[in-house]
Amino acid sequence: MNNSANTANVNVATLDSGTWAPGTPTRTVKQTLRIYFTEAKSEFLIRLRLPGYVIPTILFPLIFYSLFGLTHSQAALARTTVGAYLLATFGSFGVIAISLFGFGVSVAVERGQGWMMVKRASPMPRFAYFAAKIAMAMLFSLVMLLLLFTLGIAAGHARMPFTAWAGLSGTLLLGVLPFAAMGLAIGYLAGPNSAAPVCNLIYLPMSFASGLWTPIEFLPKAVQHIAPFLPFYHLGQLALDRIRGGFTTADWVHIAALTGFTIFFLALAAIGYRRDEGKTYG
Amino acid sequence: MKTRSKIEDYLQVLLPEVAAEFCGVSKCYGETPALNNVSFRLHPGELVSLLGANGAGKTTAVKLLLGLAAPNQGRVRIFGQSPHTAAAKMRIGAMLQVGKVPETLKVREHIELFSCYYPRPLPLATVIETAGLQGLENRLFGELSGGQKQRVLFALAICGDPDLLFLDEPTVGLDVDSRRAFWREIRAFVERGRSVLLTTHYLEESDALADRILVLNRGTIVAEGTPKEIKSSVAGKTIRCTTALSVHQVQAIAGVSSVRVQKDGVEILTSRAEAVLRELLARDASLANVEITGTGLEEAFLEITRRDGRNSQREASMEKIAL
């Protein structure tokens, strides 16, 4: 399929070059779309062949769900069961890892190695680079969620109306965005070697304090007070509300908080990006 | 507005286009000046080498031309346009000094990705062949040897069939064989009638490839010319011999630029070796162990940068004119 696409493109190119007008070269819409598609495909293949990324991000949510969720899956929690509740929280846990590490570590590493500079020197549309990473994070999240939901239905006795499943999936897939922004900020502000430890240092304690491992109600009071200041908490709660059913004013608060965090992290990333642009590479 | 752009189009056909232009460019990193009032032009079909030691400002010049940095003073143009524009970027390809690129992408996938950025890419097979990557198309980048990795970076630079190619120290870290193979590939690309700006600190590389050499020393162009001109600008030949004549007597011979006493004789630098030798033989019957060598580019380069270090800025620029 690749081959035929390439040959077709070459033919077009040969025809074009005969009637090439002087002045500025331009791209057709089709060519631009092709760049976005190829960029996303490349990003996906790069990640897919990295076992150090795929295995932890896809399997950890499944393993944690099995450890914590399957033992008491039928036990009742507020308006739901443990089996369903933990799908929302470990689903959030997984999506956050895919986004945070997918952006944070890869941007920092590609920046440090000079790959980012090669991309910036090329005529690649700047946004294509980020769009590819977002698409990749959503695709990996989708795969992880499908596996997690299958596990939940098959072994975790999770039973929900279709609308709840759809709402949960949609919420979690959109949840990629704030944490992609967070990863981007880390990727631009942290060094190539420190990005992974920084991500871990944020990810693990924040997941716990936001009630993604144990329901927030079972955590110490002090932690419950801190949680609303953490972005992880808001995605977890938004996901849980899709299971409990109904859209409340609390959900608007969570959406507003996540939007606010997204803007904040993008601003931080922009500062790092500026600093990076003017910087000398070896 | 539309008329003006039409006129520009006609002008571009009538006038020989300048591929790249530096006009009084200065660039500082904080307090450290990297380039100081540098001007040069790169014409289509020309391979120009920017030659200088590490830290001379070569990479800074390339970054400015690629729009990766902005000059503090002066003007940088690519085909008459700002290097930040997409239109300029679509006409250039760049091979930069990069530590690593994503290792889990295959060679052909890397090339396909970069090819789609350009409106008129070369066919994949042509890129593979020009870069000497036959048989490696389906290998992951991480599995390649150092020389092969450099070739992939070269392939990414040429795949868009750019009118202007930047090669920033392309053969650093390669062994002699790989370097020579790489030169063949660069020549093959230039034969397509495209312009190349090559930065290097290997004099041999400039000598072997460049139509024109710009010698950059501490942010200033100190010499400019063809490899031959650069070499002949410095005393042409070295005569080594043992002689009964004193240093003073040798120095008196017309055409002798300098004399140095070595432990096994004297070393005479001259631009007229034959005449000087005849005179030496006439004046000293006991002249022995005569050995004549041409000045290599290496000596020429050292001489030029050494002179620059000694002289004032003004003299350096006069020398540039003299060359």
C-alpha cells in the first residue's frame, strides 16, 4: 500500500516539475493531509517498537486492575461496584501514563538528541509533530481501554448501560489532552535524562493522592483536601461520574479544572519552547 | 499586490538567483560573539565549503540559514526569502550534526516521512541509490553502523530534491573509506546542478569537493577563493636542503618568503621554487639533500588563521580582498 502511494506521488511530482512556475513552492491540501497521516503513522511505529513504552503503559493498568479489582469485584461502592469503579480509575491511570510519558520523555529526548532540530529545519508543518503525538497517545489509549474493559466485563463483573461505556471511553480519550500538555511542559523544561524520573516522580504519588488506586473516600483526610488541586483527581472523578450516571454541576467543575490545567501546562511548555529555540546546540 | 508578485516572478527568471545570502550578519550568544559582520553569497550549482576550526562559527552560520536562530544584525536570505518561511524551507535540505534519531523506525520509513514534507520529492529508489543505502531499506535505524546512520541523515537531506543542500560536518567520525564513499555521494548530488553549503574542519574535504572555500576564523571570514587560490595565496613551495650559505644569505635571494633553520638543514618557503633553487645552486656548490614539497591546504589554512591571529581585523579583511 505504501509502495503504490509512493509511486503515485512520484508520477504527480514528475508531471508537476514540467510546468513548475518560478517563485514559491506550495503544497496541496492532499499533500498536507498526507504529512499529518505519515507523521502519525511514524510516531505510532516508533512507539510500537519500543517495548519499554508499550509494555508498562498498556499492561500496568491491566495488572493493577487484576490485583486490586478482581478480588472484591462484586463489592458495592457508592452507586456502583468495585469492578466498575476501578475501570474508571485505572482507565484514567493508564491514559495519563500514555500521555505523560508519550510526550514528556519523547519530547525531552528528541530535543536533547538534536532530532527536534532536524525536524524544525525541515519543511514539516510545526503542528504535525504535536498532532502526531496526540493521535498516537489516543490510539494507544484506545487499545489499552479496550483490553481493560474486556477484562472488566469478563472477570470484574462490570455491568453498565451502553451510554455509560461510551461516556467513559470518550471522557478518557479526551483526557489525553491535558496530560499531553503536562508532558509537553516536562519535555521542554526537563533535560533529556531527567524527563523520565521527573514523570515518574509526578505520576506515581499523584495517582495515589488523586484516588486512582484506592477510592478517594478511603484515603486520609489530609490527602482528600489536597486532591482537588491535582489534575489527576479531576479526570478520575469525571470518569467515575460517567459510571455513576448523570451529569452534575460537579462535572463542570472538573472540566473547568482540566481546561485550566491544560492552559497552564501549555503556557509552561511555550516558555520552554521559546527558551529552546534560542538555545545553542553543540 | 498581485502585479508586484508577477514582476518578482519575472525577475526571478531573468536574474541569476542567489541561493543563499549573508549580508553583514552578526550573531552573539549572550556575551560571546559567534559571527561578526559576515557577508557571502552562494550561487546556484555551486559547492561552497565553510572551513574553520571547531568553534569558528560554522554551525551558527548554518543555523541562521536554516532559520533555527535569528541574527542580531544583518540579513539572511534563502532564494531571496526569509529562512523562516515555509517556501524557503521547501527548497532546502539539511544534514545536521545529530546525536541520534528515532531508532525504531526503518530506513525506508524515515525517508518516506521526510519525502512527504516536500512538494516534489525524489523517488524512494533514487534516494536509496544516491545515499548508498541499497539493501538497508528495511533495517531499523538503531541497527545501522555509524557510517550507515550518516547516510540515512544524508538521504533525509536530499529526499526532497532540494535546490540547496546544507551539510554540517557530514563526515565527522567516519573512517577514511566511508568518508571517500560519502564524497562520491555528495558529488553525485552536485552533478544534478544543485547548490551545496558544506561546513567542515577537514581541509582535505574542502579541497576534494568545493568550488569555493570560505575560511572562517573566530566568527570572521579571513580568506575566500578556490582551493587552488587558497593554497597559492600562501607561499607556494617548501625547499628543504643543507647549505653552506647563512640564513641571511638565503633570505637575500629574490623570491624567498621565509627561512627556518632546522636541525638537518634549512627550510625555505617560496612562491618561485625553480628560480630560488637555481640561485641556490649557483651560489653554493655544496648544496645537498634538496627536497621540494608543495604547500598543502593544511599549511595554507594554518598560515591563514595564524596570520589572522597576529594581525588586526583591518589587515585580515584586506587579505580577504587580496585573495
